[in-house]
Amino acid sequence: MNPGVEVLTLDRESFTKLIGDLEALNRDYGDSQRRATV
């Protein structure tokens, strides 16, 4: 295989069929409560 970069592109309809609605990926990980302290 030649060195380089491979890129996968999807149109909106294909993305929705493959992955689904982005709201399904929206999850609260509690990051707003954990903040870095200096």
C-alpha cells in the first residue's frame, strides 16, 4: 500500500443511514462539572 492519507466521505443521506441521528450520540459525560484547576 502506498503511503499517504485515506479519506472517507459520506453525503448526509448515507451518513444518516449508516450512523443515524446525531441526537442519539448526544450524551452528558459530566464534563461541565469536571473542570481543570490551575
